[in-house]
Amino acid sequence: MAFTFDPSVYGPAIAALLEPERLPELGPGLPNLAAKPALAALKASPLCMAGLWLLHDFLDESHTISQDQNSREGSFWHAIMHRREPDASNSKYWWRMVGSHPVIDELRAEAPAVGLAYTNPFDFVETCERVRGRGTNEEDSARRVQRLEWQLLFDHCYRHLL
């Protein structure tokens, strides 16, 4: 069964931060300053907040939250943030802290539908390193996989870790 991301299931405050759908850069991107007041006012679980700050390219805010979470999901957000920083070796360290995770299994199954095979997070870090900033179709596909990764992890955090 294909994953469908539906922002409306997260309530109006979160849904407003998820629309229009963002396709973040593989690198740090530029913080979405228009979203900052809504993010700062939002009351949600720390894991969801780490993801929302990251989605809007506030890497420092996401990092502050994710590094304080003693969980595989906190390490997952932390690994993504370092991959985008970009700091490949630090990202890979945090991927080792994540270990196996159901979101990785889902990503492996769902990623081909958005244009790129996903084997494991370590290989994806290397793919991002290789295609970042090139403006190629492969970079676009990697960005779509990254968005899918974000969606799957956010949904997991929202539904299972409230």
C-alpha cells in the first residue's frame, strides 16, 4: 500500500505549516522566515517540532531539539539535519545511533515511486553528497526522496510518539 501524506490529519496549526508542500534543498537551504512565528508559537511534541523546524530550513532550532531527544527518532532527525548541513560523517554517526527503524523500511519500499532507489541511509548520504547543488534530475529525485523521508518520519512521530 502506497503512503499518502495528508497534512489535514495533523490539525489546522500543523497543516498550515505543511502547505504549500515544500521540497527542501539537500543542503541547508534558507530559513523560511514567514513560518518562524507560527513555529515558535506551536505546541507539539519535541520530535514533531524538530521535524517542522527542519522542514522550514531552521537547522539550528531543529538540532537543539533533536540532540536532546534520547530516542531513535531524535537520532533520525539529528542524522537528517547533519546530512543537510552538510556534515556527512556526523550524519553517518547519527544513522548508526538510529539503527534499524520502520521508517527506513517504509522508505526503502516507497522511494522508487518518487524516482530513486533507497537502499540504506549511509548510501543516501553519499548520494546527497554527490548530487547536491548540481541542478540535475538525480538531485531533484534525491530531494523528493528526502521529502518522503521527512513525511514518513513526521507521520511516525505524530502517530506513534505523542
